[in-house]
Amino acid sequence: MLKVAVVGASGYTGVELIRLLHAHPEAAVTCVTSEQSAGKRLSDVFPSARSRCDMLLENLEPVRVAEKADLIFTALPHKAAMEVVPTFLSLGKQVVDLSADYRLHDADVYGKWYEPHMNPELLPRAVYGLPEIRREEIAAADLVANPGCYPTSIILALAPLLKRGVIDPSSIIADSKSGVSGAGRSAKVDNLYCEVNDGFKAYGVGGVHRHIPEIEQELTLLAGRGVTVTFTPHLVPMNRGILSTIYCHPTSTLTPEQLLDMYNDDYDGEAFVRVLPKGVFPSTAFVRGSNFCDIGVTIDPRSGRIVIVSAIDNLVKGASGQAVQNMNILAGLPENMGLELIPIYP
Amino acid sequence: MLKVAVVGASGYTGVELIRLLHAHPEAAVTCVTSEQSAGKRLSDVFPSARSRCDMLLENLEPVRVAEKADLIFTALPHKAAMEVVPTFLSLGKQVVDLSADYRLHDADVYGKWYEPHMNPELLPRAVYGLPEIRREEIAAADLVANPGCYPTSIILALAPLLKRGVIDPSSIIADSKSGVSGAGRSAKVDNLYCEVNDGFKAYGVGGVHRHIPEIEQELTLLAGRGVTVTFTPHLVPMNRGILSTIYCHPTSTLTPEQLLDMYNDDYDGEAFVRVLPKGVFPSTAFVRGSNFCDIGVTIDPRSGRIVIVSAIDNLVKGASGQAVQNMNILAGLPENMGLELIPIYP
Amino acid sequence: MLKVAVVGASGYTGVELIRLLHAHPEAAVTCVTSEQSAGKRLSDVFPSARSRCDMLLENLEPVRVAEKADLIFTALPHKAAMEVVPTFLSLGKQVVDLSADYRLHDADVYGKWYEPHMNPELLPRAVYGLPEIRREEIAAADLVANPGCYPTSIILALAPLLKRGVIDPSSIIADSKSGVSGAGRSAKVDNLYCEVNDGFKAYGVGGVHRHIPEIEQELTLLAGRGVTVTFTPHLVPMNRGILSTIYCHPTSTLTPEQLLDMYNDDYDGEAFVRVLPKGVFPSTAFVRGSNFCDIGVTIDPRSGRIVIVSAIDNLVKGASGQAVQNMNILAGLPENMGLELIPIYP
Amino acid sequence: MLKVAVVGASGYTGVELIRLLHAHPEAAVTCVTSEQSAGKRLSDVFPSARSRCDMLLENLEPVRVAEKADLIFTALPHKAAMEVVPTFLSLGKQVVDLSADYRLHDADVYGKWYEPHMNPELLPRAVYGLPEIRREEIAAADLVANPGCYPTSIILALAPLLKRGVIDPSSIIADSKSGVSGAGRSAKVDNLYCEVNDGFKAYGVGGVHRHIPEIEQELTLLAGRGVTVTFTPHLVPMNRGILSTIYCHPTSTLTPEQLLDMYNDDYDGEAFVRVLPKGVFPSTAFVRGSNFCDIGVTIDPRSGRIVIVSAIDNLVKGASGQAVQNMNILAGLPENMGLELIPIYP
């Protein structure tokens, strides 16, 4: 039984980790922390967990946490993660970090989009934890930077095309739509029910969202040359889910069938990527609560553009589910262990 | 491995059975039927299930179904169930029927609220499948009438009081609120998104809802004397969940603590009933996707009335989860097997 | 043209006043205040109002406000209202106060449910502003205490029965359900989108909600003897609307037709109360954005109880619309002026 | 007083016309028709209208309708409109047609996307009713083809750029998101509450939506040369609203300020187009129930692309509000008469 700690358990990704790990046959949660709710039970903060996980939330004392667990999930805001991850590593622990702190390889880029990095020397040691792309590297790592939700939906959607060099890397536009849980559980007027319900808006328009450097880093690595994207996130009145609609130009004429062949070739053996049949496109409703990434692809014959639509649950494949998938890889367990749930519908 | 069939798999309770059984370690779904979607795959009708359950939906031929399964879930509309259940029984199969057809002990009452019963001789054989009340009878049965969603939320909320005779049985009012999945998946203008979203209404006002005879039958059995209830259902703009707010008069003065003691005494060993601490009341959000029934109870000191609030997921404890719980009992498996999921939140 | 001020314009009732007054042919908003957003434009705080109402939000300086307006709406939290209303009155202004501060006739009751009253001498001067009940008194007043949202839905639903003495005043149970805008626009985790969406809960269970003394005061006056109610509020995942389901016992046998006759007799001339035909019950969706109160009533023949269902838009008939209705009465304008909008559907 | 008929009043655009016309000081609805609900009152079909519009819905007999009205709104499905519009015109009536039947100038294009046109000779007579673009032509017409909802949001967003020739017309991508009322009020499983709620999906992916020829026709006219767009519609779990996020390449370097100047120059005198300040982007929530089109625009400095975001209420500026605006123009009334409502928020 793998002993795991969830550091930062009072947020939505924290409780989602608890939910998924509770259903995992080989992992036991031995420690949960929360700065703001220390001393309460997890089930006081999330009554959904009552009688399933009534553990006490502790203050985050890294050494104590490390004593209790073999593997540590850090579900903290950026900056807070890099304050504690070095300690966990120095004590020989494996870390799956759900923050942005170790996703970027270049500390300068991190500094530009976030703030000065506190331990840039760890960046080369961190592996970007998208298993469908870097399974082997993850298996060999002790620090996995769990991808962002938007990036996951975009990178998986573009990888088959970029790897094959069949699209113009300067033509990529990602128009993404997210449920509200992506904004976290902190009290802000903008995220009140009445502000969000029955409305729809764009935000971070014009290339300012912090997921952009992460997206471009990974697409650039896949393409083997520089990729710049236009990325616009939107807020959907729903709890969970991200759907990305992605546009790009092929470098030569392609049919929908040829495109689907590329996706099927790449993803056929993957437990969590479902390439949809021709003419079928995903809905976030069909991945709700699951670790799936559903992808549909076609050509717009009138403009010649490729249109790819991908859908994930932002809290699962976009965060905690992918983190458990990475845990499985790190621990040498079957990658899909504990994650084979059918999405909850409706 | 227990072989089970889901008859009527193209409705919401059908696909919820598939979801729960997929996560069950000792049950294998060997047959799924649907009159309206026969020939399609389950995952064509519910894309959520793609790659997890791609079985072909068959026409409902009872003998063929019985050949494939040891236990059969009938997730059919009322009347359709009693057309096939006798065949399953005659072939020695165990049946958990999710329709209303075998819930009422009295064929005349059934005839009054529904239509003439086609096999009233089976009614004495059927056990009302509320495990917290009739666990032993269920274990000995071959026909379990899975309770309705509203009745489950109301009977579990009142049982501790009625068994003890501490309330006036003529004083019961159940004001219940349901998510929209209770209305099923058929195309009706009333259930269109725009008709339901951002609104709230009562329906079946004035004692006309078909769950009333079922509620009164079970409450009468618990009380040992006739119980008549005032029951008003309402429609909430949400997918899943039932919350019942129940009012009644104590026959003598009681404190909230005394009330809670009664509930805790009855439900402490129950895997799926969570009695909430004093001053805490349930939300459907905290049982979403789970087999829990959460109950809070207090006294209104100003009027002297008892107020009980209970919450379930109508598709789980109110239908398919309870059906799996009954299956576990019938099959001699641990009652909570496959059902210990943490509710999905948010 | 009547010059009016909206004091506390940065909340939901404030902007709803602005919306309704903008459509009013005889009222002009001359001053808007907000403590937290002073210096911003109203349309910065509520972009919906852009180009329709771009007035600057001012700090609340009562004398300055009074210089600009003939009638003042105080849309403030309780306590904040009673700090400024005396000044407005002393300067000869008419006040429609949307807070709870002047609704209760008895300062001791106010003190028990809220806090010590700062100007109890004004309580006899204030009129409870439910026009269907106290039209003449309102017309003669200079201080109107605009009713609470829950009380409006409950008092209008019970008035015809209590006035006629045909129900047992100790038998009243009001099970009410409200949209989320009733909770205001302040940042609280409980009101975040993800906490509310797709869930339903009771709150204030057991006779603790502050609207209870207001409900009982008015019902007692209508009945001519003491009325105690059991009241349970609930939170519905929708922006606007309150639906109250009310149960009581008739003192003698009544038919649904007799009940409807009472309601029609009382409300036939009323512009904003719609008594629904036999067998029809209201939905909040059908009053959205309007000043209507829809009421349906019947007898549950099995229990003999009367069941009344009423629906309002909590921000209109439950707050700002009723305030404008009161303004019309105070100003000697036709009572329905500016309020005859058809509800917005869907 | 202008006498108007609403043909096809039992759909969502029909009842929205009734709502808006009820608030219009110079228009009186004299006739409402509905094939499926003839003989019922409008308020039976839409209880929101009770006591405001209780007119009887009539069968559609064009000559009788024409006898009662000066101007006729045809809120019918495509094909049904072109069966009756010629009669109205031949009887000298003005027609505002909300269907697609007269939007396309080329009968062959209509035939390709819809079906053979029944009266192509009327196409040159019809004016595409986007007042901000064709105000003078509308004023001189007797047949106004009211624009589609998606096209309205896209054309208004692109007109300032295309008129000035500052973008590459082959670079346009419109990623649009619509509320569910756009799908109408017919009973379909896909539009059931549970199928839509808490989910998000694309549909009509790959250049197949019927609004495409309409969008391209108008953009081509604005640009003075052929425009082909990539257009992807999506379904948002909300009742009302369309938000379009539009991407295109400038033909030379432009700053956000230069872009905003173009939009402000074009739209400053417009009553219903609100150009938002730099860095501010629209939400459908802020135009709900109103005839506004809100537009925000910027440059993505990283990719050099222009990003335009526009928001309308699909039932108002996207249908019935624009139809009333056209009615005002046809009737020589002030264009904003009856349409100056502040959006309803929240």
C-alpha cells in the first residue's frame, strides 16, 4: 500500500484527489494539510466526504508530512508549492505538484509570467507530467509537474499533428471554455453564483493567461520548432469541464479520415484518450468525473482549416486524475488503476 | 462473478446501473436491453460509457435475457415491468425491479393509482427493497421491489420516529424537491432546458403523486397504524438529488438531542445513512453520485414541530445504487460492495 | 418628474431599482450612493447599465442626498438603514426602506432578532409596505418599511384565509425556496457558483430565520389573534425567485372552489396578484423580472389540509418592484406605473 | 397606434415579441397565431403573459391576419415563412420575417443550404435587416429579413474592420457560443434539461451550420470582396445569450487603440451597440433581456491576431428586439422606441 499525502486538501483539486484516492486499491491517504482549515476535519470542510474521510487537516509542516508518506501531492497555489517541494525531495519523497511551479523549464519564463523562481535548480529535474507524451520520463522522475487544465486539453489535441509536422505551427488558435471550479474555492464576487449563472464570458483576452507559456513550451517540443498560439479562455456556467476548440492550417491537403488515422494511431493504446468517430464531437458532459480526454477532429472544407475539439474534466484529467495517473506511473502500478470509472451522466 | 442483466438500459437509471456495476468487483453486466435503441451500442446512446461499456443493446426477449444472467435489473416504466418479471422468476432468476409494479402489497391500491395489476399473485412474494428497514426479508427474496426515490428519502427520515411511536402519524407533511433526472429521458417540452433552468415549481399538488400510496404503506407498517401524509413534490433546476423537508408533531416533548439519539441508535451501523450533527442539515450536493442518505433533524421550539431534512441522489440511493445494494444482499455479498464511493464535489 | 435617490445602489436590489426606475415614466434617479464603490460609475459596478445609467456612485452623506431627491430608497443592510433614515425624515423626505429596520412594530422584538434599535420612536410612524394589505396607510405615510421577500410571498398567500378566520392559525407551515440573489452580492464561499450549482439545501432550519417575526406580526394582525408559524427557507440554484409552499388546516370543510373564490374576491382588482385557475400552480419562471405574485391553492383531500403555493421574483415583488409600487402610492401616481412589464421568459 | 400581428407566437421568439411589444408605446398586437396551439390563449402556452396578453391564438389564415394588422412579424420556421409572406405583401402589408427565408440574396445558395425557394422573385425586394448597416434600405422596404442570431453577433463585430479593409478576409474564424433558447421550444431529447445542464459542447463543426451563407454574404458585401469564414457554434447551459469570439489577421500593424477608434467612430451614435473600453470584454449576462450588442476588441501581441468578442441576447438583438427595431424604422418611429430597457441583472 502506497502511503500518500495531500498537501492543500481544502481546495477543489484537493478534495478531488481524496475522492479518487479513496477508490484506489493500492493507495492510502495518510496525511492531509490545509493552512486555512487546520484543526478541522476534511469532512467539515467538504461534507461530501463524511464517514469516508474524516481525517484531521494539519498545518503544513513539510518534515512531518514527509514522515507519513512516500509520495506527496502538492495541491497548492503557485509559489506556495516551491516553498515546500525542495524539502520533500531532499527527504527522498516523490512529488506530484499540481501547481504551476515546476511546469516551465526556463526560470526566466516563469519569472516573466509569475514571479522570480525560488529554486530554479530543480526545474531540469521536473518532468512535465502528461503521461501520453512523456510516460517514460515520468517513470524515472521524482518530481512531476502536473499539467494545467487548459494545456492538457490543448496539447493532447495537437500532439498528433505537431509530431507529424503536418500543420503550420504559426496558425494555431485555441478557443477554450472552462467550468467554474477552475477558479478555485476562494471567495470572490466574480465567482458568486449570480454573477456566473445564465451567462457566458471571455476572460484573459489578448494573450495574457498564464497557461500560455506552458502550452507553447510543450507544443514547441512536440513540433521541434517554435510555436506561438492565440489562446482565449472563457467561463461556462457549469461546475466541471473544459472544452477546447482548436483551429490550425494543414501544410498540405488532408482529409478527415487521414486526420483521424493519425489520432487513432497515436491514441489507440491509451486508456484515457478517446478519439471519436468521424462527425462526432465531444461534450464535457460525457467525461464528467472521469479521467478521459475525448477528441474529435475534422477539416472545414470551405476554409481548409483543421478543427479539433477536445473535452476533459478539468478537476480529473485536468488536475487530480492526471496526478493519480502520474502517481501510478511513479509507483510502478498499472497506469489506469483506480481511474477506470465511467463518467457520471447526467 | 455474478452475471447481471440491465433491462431498460437506455434511461437514466439504466446507465447509472451500468456506471455502478462497472465499478463493482463481483458483478459483470452480461446483457443490456432497450426497446427504442436496440441494435445500437450503449455507448452510442450514452457516449459517457464509450470504451467502458460498448455492449449492444438488445430487444427485450425475456428468455434470452434470462439465459445470460443470474440476476436481472428491470429498469422499465411501470406496466412494462410486470409484463416480463414473471418470466424471469419462472426461470429461477432473481429480480430487482426498479419500477413501481411490485412495491404495493395491495393490488387494489395499485389499480387505483396506476392500472389493473397483471400478476397480483406475485405481490406477496415481492419484498420492498429498503435494506435499512427490511434487510433480512430481502436476503430471502427473489423479487425485490426497489423503492421510489421520494419514498426512500421520506421513509428513512421518519422510520426512527414512527417505530418508536413518538409522533402523531396524522401530522406528517413531506415537502420534497427533486432534480430533473427523476423525470426520465423522454422528450417533453416541460423538461426542456429553457423550461426548467432558472425556475422552480411545485407539481402534483394536492395529494395526487403516485408515490403517495407507497409512502403511506411503508410508514403505516413502521407505525403499526394508519398513516396519511400530505406530500408535495417540486422540481429543482439540477440534474440529480432529492431533498425532503418533513414536518410532524411529537406526541410528547422532545429535545433535538433526544431526537438525534434515536436516529443515531438506528443508523449507526448503516453504511449509507449519515445522521448529521446537531444544527447541521443536508444538501443534495454532498451526496451527489453516492448511495448516501444524509439526515438532519431538529425541533422548531416556537411551534413545537419536528423538522427532518433528508437528502439523497435520486439516481443512486433513490434508484440504481439502492438496486445494487439489494443485489449485494441477494447475492450474499457485502452490502456496501462497489458502493463506497465518495460523492463527487463540486 | 419625481426625483428619487437610491442609497445603496451597488447591491442586487439597488441595481434592480435602477432598472425599474429607468423604465418609469415619472421618476428620475438623481443620486446613487455606495460606500464600497463610491467614485466609480454605477455601470462600472454593473456593466449591464452602461450607457443607460452611468451616474457616479457617491458616498452616503444624508444631507447631500436629501438635497437632490424628493423620495429616497434605502437599499442598505439592516442597521445601516436606521443610521440615516431619521435624517431623511427630518429633512422632510419620503423614505422607502428596503432593510428590516422599520418592519417590526415592537422594538423589543427587533432587539431580540437583530440588535437594539437606534430610533424606536420611528417605528409607530413606519407603515409595513405591502400595498395589497395596507394601501391607504402607505398613501398617508412618509416612512414605508418595504417587506421582506419571504414574508411577501407568505403573507399574500395567507391573507384571504386569515382575514376570514377559516384556518387554524397554529397549523401554518411555510416551506419556502429562494434563488441565490436573496443572499446579496458579498463574497462568501457558500455562495460561490460551484457551491450552489446543481445542489439544493435547507438553511435556517428550526425557526431561526429573521423573517419569522415579520411574518408572524403581519399574520397576527390579519388573523386578529396570535399566529406562530413553522418556516423553513431553502436555497435553489437559480438567480431569482421565491416559491413558498404553505400548509394549514381549515377550521371547517372547504372545497378548492370555495378557496379560490376567497382569493379571487380579494385579489381580482389587484394589478400584481394573479390567482391561478383550479389545478394550476405557479412557477418562479413565470414571474421572472416582474412584480407579479402568482398564487395557486387547493385542498389535499386525503389529509384535509389546505396547500397554497405562491411565487414571486424576490428582487421585484420581493424587494425593488414592491418599493417602486410603494413609491407610486406615496407620490400619488397610478400604482402600476412602470411595473406592467411582462415577465421575461425563458 | 401601429397594429401588428405576430405569426408563430408560440415559440420563444414569438413570446419575446409579445413581451417587447407590450412595453412599446406605439404598437398594439392585434393578432397572434399558432398552428399547434390555435384555440388556446397565449397565456395558456406562456403563463408568464397571464393578465398581460390573454389573446386567443388563431390558425394562420393569411388574409384574416392581414385584415387585422398593418405590419406582420413572421416568427415561423424556414419554409413556413415563404408560404405566407407573399400573401401579406400582395395585400400591402409590411413584413418583418424572423425566419431565414429572405436573408439570402441568391436563391441557389438558399437552395443549397435549405431547399428550393418558393418565391425567389421576392429576394431582391427583401432587405437584410441589420439596422446598423442598412438603416436607409430598411426604411424604404416592405419586406425585412431579420438577421440570424449568430450572424448579428458576427457581422456587427467585423463590420468596422471589413469596411476599412484592414483585415485579411480569408483569416476570419468565428467561435460562437449560444444559450439553449436558440434551439427553440420543440421537444427533443438533446435539449432536455439533464442533457444540457452542467455540460458544454460544440455542434455543427466543420462548416455545416446554415448561418454560414448568411454570414459570408454580408461580410462579403462589407468587404467588397469574397469572404469565407470558419464558424463553429457551441451550446452553453444558459437560457439566453450569444457570445462570439472572432479571430482575424490585420493587413498591417494596428494597436488596440486604433482598433477601438474604428469601432467608436462607427458605433458612437448607435443606440444598441456598446463598444467597451480597452481591456474590457463582454459577457452575455450584461445584455440579458436587452437589445444591446456589446463589443470588445484587442490585439494579441504575441501572434499579431485581432481578437473581437461580441455579446447579444439571442432572443432580443438576435431576433425579436432587432425585429422591433426594424418595425420602428419601417413605421417611421424613433428607432429605439420601446427598446431602451436596462438589461436584467442578475
